[in-house]
Amino acid sequence: MQTLCNNEACPQCCCTVPFFNSTNNTAATTKPRNSSAECRHSFAATTASSIFPNTHFTNHEALPSLHESFNEFNKVYPQYSETEQVDHVRSKEYAHLSNSNHTCLDYIGIGLYSKLQHSPSSDFPFFSISCKTGSLKTLLLHGGKDSDFESFMKKRIMGFLNMSENDYSMVFTANRTSAFKLVADSYQFQSSRRLLTVYDHESESVETMISSSVKRGARAMSAEFSWPRLRIQTKKLRKMIVSKRRKKKRRGLFVFPLQSRVSGARYPYIWMSIAQENGWHVLVDACALGPKDMDCFGLSLFQPDFLICSFYKVFGENPSGVGCLFIKKSAISSLEASNSSGIVNLVPEKLNFSSTDTEFEEKSMPTLHLQEEEQFNLTTQPRKFEEGESSKTQIIEESKAHQSFEIEEIEKPVQELDEKTVQESENESFGIECRCLDQVDSLGFVLITNRARYLINWLVNSMLKLKHPNTQGVHLVKIYGPKVKFDRGPAMAFNVYDWKGEKVEPVLVQKLADRSNVSISYGFLHNIWFADKYAEEKGKVLETQVVVGDQEVKSDKKKDRVDVGITVVTAALGFLANFEDVYKLWAFVARFLDADFVEKERWRYTALNQNTVEV
């Protein structure tokens, strides 16, 4: 197998992919194509020319079958078969992803445990959270000792992310939003007044941080993204980052996501270095990263002051989990001692601690059942997923965060063990393993990254092959951000258009997908910059979103807060995604080629009259 890219100095493309044979590529016979740029070009060109070449689908009933499509997929990406270990893990440890016949493409991230670890008698969630009050800075400087369970979880997660306990402190938070707010409430905005964020989409977490920071005196700024590919407007961002003053005064907080959770765009890591060189503290948002992307992040090179990520409990089964905030020890001085909310303790549940020095007995375990009624019409807004966490998850987490748990601690004699023995027996002594993390570590970065690359690029290319059967040849799908691209992330932002060229509401697409057992989400792209040549297009694609409290409506009137952008459908692939998952999404979207599809589904929904969903 020939290596396309093996550049250790380029942490975003340190993966090996073989050459693809191409009859049109005569240059390959005379000149080796082994540069980073060539490997990207070769991959994109082969994908575009080999997947359904010179073909457009105008009838959803004419799509090739799953079996036929998979055979063609393997011909284009023969190395996909080398990732079959993921399929074995999925079938053994996450059978619910296939047995339920439900495709899960609505949140991105990594789980802690596997479905196999659930108790046969009950689906207990492994741990609950209890609130911890006080100042973040005080906790970091003078905090008490963690429980053995919490220490074990911190050590396992930090090891997974390649974070050193010598350089970073870690706190658990109720969720991702809590972690962002925690930094906003504690950062010294009185002396370092600027907050600069780099997001092509609206994020509840980031909006919460901006709101809290502005209240504390910060001046909030945002990067802009060029239409139509949503690339960073580099000149504008550099101008905001670079200081004209020679004084090495801290300018503020630079919040940088390594990739977009919504569009799948990846961003050059060099922005972190530019920010650091110009006196900014850097917060890295790693929540949208792939499971092993931190292996090639180059932590020793960039060393951000803050890093935020989140973990689900069980992927596809229990999307609730916990947020993680990492603070570089040398950056603790940049924080202020203020009242902080969102810090939590992890409380283990139903674990057998027979071989440990402390036994926990659960006194009360709340059970939460949710019911919701939803009418099938365009005016009903389902709750928006936040960075892959469903609103049901947030309700559960908030409920748990405010529950009072009685924990009885029973001391037992314990014999002294040397450090090596303790490390070797940690998993066994706690009676629980972070099996998902272990599986991902075993699979490795290259395998996981290559698999996601093949699947997302096949999906993007196949979506663009859908066209309405009219004389205008209107494309069914419009994709925002990167299209077929070697180093795009495993997420996609798109919209569906009817045969007249009018957009189908993303909320409606989400509802119909859910009824077809495909879970997708929707988001709002913003901070979009249009060049003069796209001035006419700008007026056609942009929407005005007015946020009134917690409700979102569309209006031309200014009320609480106005944002201009594009509402889009989003899909994200986890590391356990397989070809059948992306094929099901493609086949579902193709049904909109039927001009009467929406009306037929509206009638079916009314006829079935099934309005109650129990969680």
C-alpha cells in the first residue's frame, strides 16, 4: 500500500490512504504524487468521478439497492474492508444500533461505555451527577480530594485525550454548555476584555458564553465565513487577532473549534499559534472532534489554556453524559474567584465495590419519564438539538443535577498497595470499564479517520446526484460548506428543495426523517460573508431569526435579538456508523423527488394519530 500523506509536521493530515487508479491520470506514471496537496486532490477527483459517474437520479424508486450500492462503494474505496473491526465491535457491543432499525445521525462525539455493559435486568446509567457549588478558581487551587471513582474517571479520560495531569487540571460539568459558562463566569474580562469566537453556526453553548461574558464587561467578536464554501475570512480574522501594540498585554479569550459540528469544515490549527503569539488566551472546543483526533492534535505544540469536550454514556442508547473542562495550570491565574455554577461530582450507581476500600450504597434513584405531544405542521418547532444533545437529554441532566442523592459511605480496612499494582487493578477493582474508550484506543486513529472519510464523502457525492425530473433540472439537495474533500469532518449541512426550487423547511425534513427511523438534526448557519459577486444570491438565501426568550420565530421585526443566516438540516457520523446508515439517509432524502411526498406523509400522520412518545 502506497502512502499518500505522511507529513508529521501536518497534524491534520497524518493518515495513510492508498492511491486510487485513474485512467485520466497520466501524470502519476511520470511523477510521484505523494504531497499533502496531491493526496487530497487525488481522493476528491476519484470520489467525484467514480461514484455514480455521469448519472443523476430523478426517481427515488430507481435508486440502486443497498447491496448494489455497497458493492460499488467498495470498488471506489477498497480499503473500507480494512475497517471491518468497527463492524465487529458494533454488532457485539452496540447491537441496539442495528436491532432497533433506527439510524442515529443526530449527535457527534464519543461514549464512555458500551451497551453490552448494561445490566441484564435494568438499563442503569453507570453514574449520576450532583452539583458542586463554589468558585472554580478556589476549587482548582484549594479543592478537596476527589472520590476514588472520580479520580479513576479523570485519569482514564485524560489518558484518552493525551492530557497530562502535570500540565492540566480537570473538572466535570453538567454538560457542554455548563463548561462554556463556567469559563465565561471566571475569566478576567475586566483586564482582558475581548472575546473572539470562530463558529459558522449558532451554538447554545457559545451563545451562553457570549451572553455571560458581555454582562461581565467583555467585547464579543466573531469570525466570518465566505459564501459558499464557508471558509474562514482570513484577512478579517487576522486583523481581529493581531495586536498593533508592542506591549505583551493579554488581549482576551480566543475560542476556537477544531472543526464545525454542523458543516464539517476543519480549520487550520495555525490560528491558535497566531492568537497565542498576540497575547490571547486560547480555549479549544474539542466537542466535535473524532474519537481519536486528539492523537494528532499536537498538544505539546499548541498547549491551549482551556479545552472543553463532552462524553456520552452510551452512544445511540443514552445520549446523556458529562462535560469536561481542562484548565492549564499556568492559566489558573487568569481566572477570578467568582461564584460558579455547573461543576458536578460523579456519583457511581449500582456498582459492586467488594474489592475496594469504600462501598457506596444508593439510597434513592429517581426515575424520569417524559411525554410530549407534537402536531405535524410547519408551525411546530421541535426542540433543537444542541451539539448533538437532544432536548430530552438536557431535561434529564438538569433534573439529575438538582436531585439530592443520599450516599452512605462505609469504611473498610484496606491494605497498602504499590502504585503499579493499583494501576493494573483499577478497572477490575471498580467493577466497570470505559469500554467505548478502550475500543477506540484499540481501533486507532488511522482506521477510524479513513472509515469516516469514505462514508461522509460517499454521502455528499451521492446527495448531489439527486435531481428533480423537470426541464430546469433543479438539484434536490444543496450542501453548505465543504463538499467532497479529503480532510472534511464527518458532518454535513444541507437543505432539500422542491421541484420549484423552494426550500423544504429543515424542521419538516427532520420530522419526516424521524418517522422513517432516521435521526437527524437541524442548525442555523450564521456569520456568513458574501462577496460582491454573490450580492444577488445573498438576498435569496439569508433568513432573519429573531430569538424571543427561549422561543425561535422568523420575523422582520426587531425584538430581543436578531441573527441573519440559514437554517439547515444536519447529519453527523459517529465512529460506529456504517454504510447502511448513510445509505438510509440518502434513500430517505431521495423520497422528496416525489412531488407529493410531503402531502402523503402529512395525511399518514393525521390518519395514524399517534401523538404521544414515552421516553
